[in-house]
Amino acid sequence: MPTTESAEYFDSPSIKSDSSFSMSGNSPLPHSLFPNLHRPITPFMESAEYAIPVKEKVAIVGSGNWGTTVAKIVGNNVLGQLDTFNRVVQMWVHEEIVNGRKLTDIINNDRENVKYLPGIKLPENVVADSDISSAIRNATLIIFVIPHQFITQICEKIVKSTSIHPLARGISLIKGVDLRNGSISLFTDTISRLLNIRMSVLSGANIASEIAAEQFCETTIGYRDKDNAVMFQKIFQTSYFRVNIVEDIAGVEICGALKNVVAIGAGIIDGLQLGENSKAAIIRIGLSEIRKFAKHFFEGVKDETFFESCGVADVITSCFGGRNRMVAEAFVKTGKSFEELEMELLNGQKIQGTLTAKEVHAILKQSNLVDQFPLMTTIYRICYGSSLS
């Protein structure tokens, strides 16, 4: 019999009552029982490590200010839907020592991420774990919310250290594009390829500190499988965090990635004190270039997506209140490097706009499109050594 961490994981009654197949050996389970599976499964796998879950189990990969904010939302939401969800929400934490204590111990004992989201209490059912394999064990809904430069490394570590639950689906809250071997791809596709799970994406005008303080905002889930999107909507939506779902993963994801480049431009405008009209122009040109980029490199991108929270709303918010804008303004005013400012202003957390600008420029150059994206090109040149004049 499989071993599990929770009594909420055991043989599904629907499986037991189906006499058309045997639970012994490695006979595949009928796919009709699990229409959303990305791959065939066998009962409890070869090692009998998994049981078929009666309830969905959520795990969060990441614990920065956005990841911790998400943990607060999801932790509270599952407690209100215990007929559907396992009460425990595991959150993978990159271990750090803060004031002489492990960050995981602080979160689990004090119910607060004092480094990345101070002053916000987490629900008791959120459990911080520095071991990625145990953090996602038996998870059927996995939320990825880490800087995009680390996602491949983390996924490869997951593959080496543990096995993904056969019913697992994932959602990416990651901002960026995956550029390798001269080609561009979505991080949802990268995660899906590395872990062999179906993916959705969430992005929107979502400043973490405001959401943690329960100030109203909206967000967008992009999906290919609507049932999965609806399930993720259940764990994210609250009275102050409105979630809309759209069938456009590429549009949602590219908006979330490239808006950070536009926000760098807005911060440069603020640092140079060029005024609100100039910033409005940056926003308009930036949104236009995001749309052009998405439609050029990806199929099926919908114009309506750019009017969702992930589109125009996120560009506006990022250009007035996001960390990329703030650090870019300080870059102009202080003359310090982006790396120095990340340490000083963000406790070492990374902004995504500078790296994304570099990645976008590389693909534009390779595609002979640099002249068609003047704003993206100019921001790249400023970030990587050209003059502000």
C-alpha cells in the first residue's frame, strides 16, 4: 500500500468500483477517468509512491514577496474549500539566514516572511520547506513563482530528486522569455517539457505588497485546458483579487514578460525628470511593441488579451509602481549598477526587466527586427552600456 503524508490521499473510490481493469501490476489506468492527464499513468507508479488523491494538493515553488503573497491567498482559499483541497499548502523556500535564524523556521514559527514580505501574517496551513522534493511531494497543483533565470535549474533539480504526481498540473507566475539555442519559447512550455505536466499562466497588474494588504486588483489566467484554469481560479480568486481566464497562454505570458522592459523605460523617464507626457508615450509605444512581438513570434495571440489585466493594466501599474521602474529611476539618479541597486533596494531580489531586455534584443537581432522595435532596442542599449544622451 502506498505511503502518504496525509490521510486525504488513498485509493479513489471511483477506481475501486471500476471492474474493467485490475489494480495489480502495471496495467495503465483508463484515460477516460483522467481526461486532463498529460501522460499515461499506472496505479501508484512502479514504486507505489503515489496514491490517487481524493483532494487536490497545492504546492508553491518560490517565496519572494510575490510568492509569499500568493501563499497567503492560496492558504486561506483552500481552508474555505476543504471538500476539494488538502488543507496543507507547501511552499518551497530558498533557505537563508535572517538575523541568525533560518528563514523557513521564521516562516513556520512566526507565520511571517520577515525578509520579503514583512508585516503580513501567513495562515497556519502554509508550511515552508527548503527541500524542493518534499515541498512538491503529492502536489497536484503546482504554482511556479521564481525569477525566470532559475526555472530550468529548479525543474532539472525536481526531475533528479523526486517524481511529479501523475495528476499534477502547473501554473506559471514567472515573468520572462526562455531564449536558448537561438530560439524563443514560453516558460510554460519549458516547464511542461521538463516536468511533463500541463501548464497555465497567471499575470496581471499585481503589485505584491498591495495584494498582501488586500487592496482590490485583477489578474488574468491564460490557458489551453479550461478545466485546469477553472481549478486554479478557485485557489486564487478572492473578494479583493479578481481572476479572469482567457484561452491565450502566449498573449498573457508575453505581456507579463515584456511589460518589465517597458517599466525600465518608464523608470529612466522618471530619473531624467522628463514628465508624465513622456511616460505616457513610453506606455503607448511599449504596449504596441509588446503586441507586435507576441503576434510575430507566437500563433493564436488574441487582440482582446491586451485589454485584460495582463495587458494594458499591467503595463500602466508597472510603469508607475513596480520594482523595475523604481530601480531604473535609481539607476539614472545614482549612477550605480542594477546589481548594486537590487541589493540596496530589493534585499537582493532580482528585477526581470534588464535580463528580459537582453534576451529580447538577442532574438530581435537574430531575426533582423531591431529597427522595428525602437523602444525595446533603446532600453536594451541603456541597460547594457550605451549613453543616456
